[in-house]
Amino acid sequence: MKNLWTRREVARLLGIAAVPSLLPVVAHAAAPGDDGFSSSFLWGSATASYQVEGAVHEGGRGPSIWDTFSHTPGKIANGDTGDVADDFYHRYRDDVQLMKRLGLQAFRFSVAWSRIFPSGSGQPLAQGLDFYKRLVTELKTNGIEPFCTLYHWDLPQALQDKGGWENPDTAHRLAEYEGYVAGELSRLGVKHFFTINEMRTFVELGYGNGTHAPGLKLTRKALAQVRHNVLLAHGLSVQAIRAKGSQGVQAGLCENVTVPVPVTLRSEDIQAAAIAIREENAGYLTAVFEGKYTERYLRELGDDAPHFTPDEMRAIGSPLDAVGLNIYTPTYVRSTAGGYEALPMPANFPRMASDWLKVGPECMYWGPKLVQEAWKPRAIYITENGCSAADQMTAQGEILDTDRIMYLRNCLGQMRKALNEGAGVKGYFVWSLLDNYEWADGYGKRFGVVYVDYQTQKRTPKLSAKFYSSVIASRGSGL
Ligand code: GBH
């Protein structure tokens, strides 16, 4: 690639005084051999316990809030539950072979808390952990690096019965559980742990608008306190993972960071995005990276602001080894007198099969870029990116999901641009390996690069899996 325009030419083209140095718009000149991702860049896929495992009554597993919620009439499309899902609990060996055939180098899975502590605390159940030990061993034997998420929304029902995330005690229970599992699995060679997947999603949907388990609609004040309890749970868990894990253990979290995309390339709008990355994530990632709430966040909440102590804020700000960004869709922002404004999505904005999944691949550039600039994390992983599509099998038994390939190809190109400009992205996990239980959407929305026939559990790699394999094999050169 060669530099097409100088900075001055770009500025003239845009009618602005100067191109801001924060974000070079001129493509970096490629060094010879710099045509793809480095050989240490990790390519993986991700799943989560309740979405794939099934076997909800096996191995002594206790019920979680998602068992309760999915079995509550009217909550889930088509009344679907995760009782069987992809039957990954029984088929994980074959699925690891499938990953290997696709050339995957890493696999992100989650541990179901209620398999280890059926009622959330007390004595751990060895049988419950055995499943994850076998999975990890299988992955390592096949040269696939395990990345372990310790909480992907399946809170033990027994803890919800005691107030769930409204009860500050839950934060301590999470840390105990996470310390225990990190201790056990790190001895088997697992290095990468994530405390929590997407605080924002399960707090806002589970306790705010009631569309996810446990289906509550709390007041603004109670919700702000839940957010705080969850942040504290994360911070205490980072400390527990470090205390109990083997040497070299890495602690982080995965968050669906709101990604502000400057709607124009004017320096004002780019500055607006730099403000928005902190403020739009103030209740979550910003608090984690800065160990405090922003003034604006507290001011907007007013009397509804959470109660917190300096000690709690210090725990919340525990330094991380890595941050996982789950990125699907952009939020366009522009500059205003107050700093920034997030723009609503127009009705005709292109989207994938899920209504919310608007297609704006530039979020995969601005996400890592703005996070890097704002907080300089030690490492960034894209722990989820992918899309739903209305996959149909042809008479020849193929799934020709060129729509998903379009989505992935564009996202990967944008990620690479961020990386070339210094964002410390170390790996990428496509969501998802398999079609699976898409929460309130049930099995109706398919996100896998591998198709699952839910009648027979047969797996069929889609054309997007072949595309992804080719990206891995070529280290993304020519994307
Ligand atoms: C992730 O959430 C999850 O980590 C994963 O489990 C999930 O399967 C995957 O993405 C695909 O969805 O319906 O208008 O209320 C992504 C972030 C936030 C996207 C909540 C859907 C609901 C929007 N999600 N959002 S709406």
C-alpha cells in the first residue's frame, strides 16, 4: 500500500485547517512482508455455557436464572430453552476436532457457575469442574489456546433468590467462585481469564428493561446500585484470580463497549468521539479503567447515584492484564456545545438478521483505536465480533452465507487498520463457532460460522467458516 494523500491534501479535501494528529488518516506505508497480521496474532472463536452446553440436569448442575427465565412462558421467542442447545457438554471432543480442522488457534468458552457451586457458594462440586478440565485438556492437546470467561450471565438461581445482583454479597460470592476455578484451571495451563462478559448487557437487560434473566425492571436508583455491585464483583474477582491462579495468570474482562464513530472526519467530531468513549461507557469500562465514576455520570444520576466507598473504587480499578472488547455495531456521534451527541439510527440503516445489528464495520477501527488512546490497556482482544444471518441450507447441503462473509471481511479490514495504527490488538474471536441459543431470540437467530441442525445436532461449516479458515491460513493478507 502506498500513501495516497499527504496530511495537507486530506485537510484541503475536507475543508479543514489540519488533520488532527490523534488519528492519522493517511495509510501507513506497508513494510515488506507487512501484508498480513503478525504470526503471534491469535485467531479464535467464542461461545458461552448456557448458549451451547445443554445437559442442564447433568453432573449435579444447579439451576441458573436462565433456566428459570427461559422456562417462563412469554419470555423467549418460540418458547426456546437452553435445555439441549448444541449439546456441547457431550459433543465437545468432536467440536474441538472441528475447531482444529478450521485452523482455530484459540477458543473462548465460559464456565457455568452452578456446575461448580450448584447453589452459588459452599463446597465446590468436583464433578462439575471435571467437564471444564476435560475440555481444557482436549483443547491443549490439540494446540488450541483456552480463554476462559468465568461469568457469562448464568447466575445460580439460589443467589437470585437472595437478591442476585441487588445484593452486594453476590460480589463476594462471585470472587470466591472465580478464585477457585482460576486456581484449578490455571494449574492445567489456562492462562487467560475474563471475570465477566458484558456487564452492560445483563445489567441493563436483566435488571433494567426485563428482556433478559432475571427479567426485572428496577428503578433508576436501584439499577445504578446493581451496576456498582457488578463492578465491585469484577474488581474483587480480578484480585481473587491473581491470588489463586498459577504464576503468569492473566486477568481481564469482556465488555460490549459502546463504540462512538465520529460521523465526519472533522477534528471536532473526532474529539467528540474521544469524549464519548469515556462518557458512554462511564457506568462500566470507564469505571474499571479509571477506578472512578466520571463527574458527568454522577451528575446525571443525581440522587440516584450509587453508594460507594473509596476502597470499593480502588478494587474496581484493579489493573487488568487484558481487556476483551465485544464489538458488533457503531454509535455515530457528532460534536456539540456539551461535548458530543449520539445520533439515533435511521430506519433504513442496513442491518443483519438481528434488528439491533446495524452494519458499520468502522466500529472495528474506532473501538480499539479509542480504547487504546483513552486507557492504554496492556493488551486488547476482540473477544466477540460476528453477525446473525438468515442461513438456509441448499439442496446440496451448503450454507452460502456471503452476507456474513461481507460483514466479517469488512470488520477484519477495519481491525487491521486500527492495529497498523498502534492499537494493541492481540487476537480476534469470531462470535460464534456454532449457531446457538441466542438468549431472548431463542434459536431463531443464527450467529455461527458452523451451522447446527437442532434436530440431529449435525454440524455443517458454512461458507463463512471456509472464509475465516482462509484468513487464518493467510494471516489476513489480502483482506
Ligand atoms: C453478545 O451480546 C453476547 O455476549 C453473546 O452472548 C450473544 O450471543 C452475542 O453477543 C450476539 O448477540 O434486542 O434491541 O434489546 C451482544 C450485545 C446487547 C446485543 C443487547 C443485543 C439487545 C438489543 N447485545 N442487545 S435489543
